[in-house]
Amino acid sequence: MVGYANTMSRLQKNLPAMYVLAHKRDDESRLELATLLAEIFTTGEDRLSLREEEMVNELIDRLLSSQSPTVRRALLSKFANAHHMPRKIAREAANDDITVARDVLMNCESLTDEDLIEVVHVKGSTYAEAVATRRQINEAVADALVTTGDLKVMQLVAENMGAKLSPKAVDVLARSARFTAELRRPIMKRPELTEEVATRMYWWVSQELRREALKQFAIPAAQINAALSDTIEELLNQHKTDMNDDDVMGQIADWLAERQAVSVRILPQVLRLGHFRLFNILLARLSHLDLPMVDAIVNETGGRSLAVLCRGIGIDKSGFVSIFLLSRGSRPGEQIVHPRELSFAMAAFDRMSTNLAQDLLMTWKKNPSFLLNRQESDLALEA
């Protein structure tokens, strides 16, 4: 209460002189008034009664109404170190040049959530970045910041442990983090992280973060597998225009390999999404055969070589049938599979033992011409 009494006496002592200065129109008097006002707040002892606050606001209004840039700039600079500056001045400073506004937006406690949200919506990303570094940020302000779509602002919010994130903000950050590496670690470290979000992010983040997510939430294997399917679909939908680009598809295969996600289980999904080049690239990696050889195997009429390959890498009969039918979609022109062709392929799969299939794969790998010569002979017989 001592500070409050001191503030009251200081205001009462200076109030007559302040009103005299307020009625003068010259810049020198306005600057002197700004100095006296600032002295009340810069010490931090700024608790005023309602009546005193009205009087102070009246004096501030007079200063802010000045058309003199010198007076307005001096007024703001006088309060530069007053984190509890009057809200009227704080709002004015927050919308000034960023060199003036930055410290106010970062530190001033007089600004309300509504004030901060207005600045985020109206001013540029540099202002939003300043708001995003505040010591404490409420949910409404965080929502406004992350929905700007500015990645730098979103990263600052995600890294700011003084920010309270709503489920909406967490969702926005998680969606953006899928394709923005800088957001992945911060979002996975947030106290608001839920099992649902951790599962959704699981395949997008590093192995270290995946281990931490499993330790924190004990995510069931079924959920992880379902998340992988969702992740693959999202990833491939982002690359529809690149589906025939071997370089891009090779990078996606690398991405999956880094996450130890390349397996026979994902092959049908890749085909259903129409990514035939990626399917061939993955098949080449699983079988350890060259890509041109896999291209020849997949394109072969009848599917006998494909049956060998699938049997050799551990694909069961139902999986082979799905792969055989779906892979025909890569053929130019007519893509309908004749029942006789399907019967031929299934018979070839049934006749092939796993050991024999693996031996043939080793032979093809060592001597690719063995497979190609056999295919040419088959074509000659069919003719």
C-alpha cells in the first residue's frame, strides 16, 4: 500500500501543473506533460483510482490528439520502459512503427487480448512475431497467431511454453508440421499434445520423437499402422503431378525407408492411389532387383514373373491377387484383366514355392538376361 500512497501523492502534487500544460498548444509544453505522465508509470507504481484514471486518460487524449509527429513520438518514447503504461498509449505504440511497437507488443501488460488480436489481424507478420514471443499468451491470441499461416509466427508460438494452446491451435500446428520440419519437434514437445495428435504426427517426425511418443502414450500398434496408411495417402496426394517422376518418387521411397515403413503391406495402397512408378521403385527395393528389371516383370503379360517376385518377398496369395489386378492399371490402353490372365497368374503363384521363388530372384539379380531371355521365349511361343 506504500507504493499506492506514493503514486497518489505524486499525481496529486503534479496534477495542477499537468492541467496547465495540457491547455497549452506549444510542443514544448506537450513534451513536458508527457514527461510528467511518464514519471507516474515508469516506476511501476501506477495503481490509480477510477477518478484518477479518468483524469490521466483525459490528459493522454490531449497528447494523442496532437498532430505534431514530434510530440506523438516523444510521448511513446517516454513510456518505452513502462510495461504497465496506460492502455491508450500502449495501443497507440503497438500500432506504431515496429521499432517502437516491438518492445510494447512483447512486454506491455496493459494490452488486452483484444488489442493483441487486432494487431495480429491488421498489422504485418513482424508485429505478429513480436506478439508470439510474449511471456504469456492466452488461447484466443494463440489462435489468432497460428491461423495467420505465417510459418515463422507459428514456430514462435509452438516453441513458447508460456503460450496456452487450444485444441484448435494444436490441430493447426500439427497439420502444418506434416510438411514443415521446423514445427515437428515443437509440437511434439507441447504439454497440450494428445494421443490423437501424437498418432497423427507419428510418421512425420524423427525416430527419436516417435520413441518419445510411444513412451508417453503407449500408442497401440493398430493405431500406428492406421496412421501410416493416412500418412502415405496425404504424402502421395501432395505429389499427384509428380507420380511419373522417378526422381521425386525415389525421394518418397527414401522418406519411407528412413522411417522403416517400406514393406509389402503398403504396396496395394500405393497402387490404389495410382502411383505405379513408386510401386515399382518400392518393389525393386524389397526384391533387391534393378528398377528396369522390375518394370519388365510388372509389365509382363500373364503375371508369371510377378508371381515369382511376390512369392519370393513373402506376399501371400490374396496380396498377390490384389497387386496383380491393381498393377494392370499401369498398362496403356485397355486395363481390364481377362479372367484367363488372372487364372494363369494365380496358377503360377500356386505352383511356385517360396524357396524356389527366392532362388529365381537370386538368379535374376546375378544374371538379368536369364529373365529377359525367358520372357522373349514366352512371347515367341504365344505368337
